[in-house]
Amino acid sequence: MLKEFKTFIMRGNVLDLAVAVIIGAAFGKIVTSLTDDVLMPIIGKVFGGLDFSSYFVRLGEVPANYTGSPSDYAALKKAGVPLLGYGEFITQAVNFVIVAFIIFLIIRAVNRVVPKPEAAPAADPADVVLLREIRDELRARPRTDGA
């Protein structure tokens, strides 16, 4: 079983996937920073100073010993108040769209730079191959008509 596991881990696809996950995690942090620190403030400014991450609906009571702001999403969440953070969802949705668009641009650029391998000519259908074999066999036979 250990030998099978080692064989599985050492296959190229698994190693490629591991590298992709590590690079993806690092790339995700970059995109999160781009979203949170650059794009969302601009979007918020365009829409009148909105901070999407602070949009939420409180679903439960605030604890009696809570001393923070009733509009501070992070503090309420830390205090254990049940919240529906739709603003955070909007931020994550924008983050996803940005990641998807960047990946699209990268793949598009790679497809333009890397030459496409030439496709092998399609194999002839079986009936055509059979007819050619019959033709060749007939040509190879000696003629008996005297010509």
C-alpha cells in the first residue's frame, strides 16, 4: 500500500497539481489585496463612500457585555453575534470575478504565444482502407485476359 501511495504521489499530475495549489494560494492573496485595498475602495467611492464589507444584517441579539460599535461587522462577528454579511459576500464575488478574468487573460496570452501542435491527419474510415486494400490486391494479381 505504501508503494502504491508513493507511485501515486510521484506521478507528474499530482506534483503539477501541488505546485498549482501553492501558486494559486499565493496568487489568491495578491488578488485579495487588490480587491480589498485597491478596487473596493474605488468602487465604494464611486457609490458614495460605501464600504461593502460593513453591510450586514444582524440575526441575533448583541451580548450585554459588548462595548463596541453596533455597526462594526468585524467586532460583532468576533463577539459571536449571528450576522448575515452580504457585503462581505459582494466583496468575495468581486474577488472571484477578478481572479477569473486574470486567469482568462493569462490563458489567452499563453495560447497566443505557445504554438499549437499540428494535428495529425485524420485516419481514413475503415471502409476506405478496405477498398484500397482490395484495389491493391487486384493490381497485384497477374492478368489473365491476355493484355
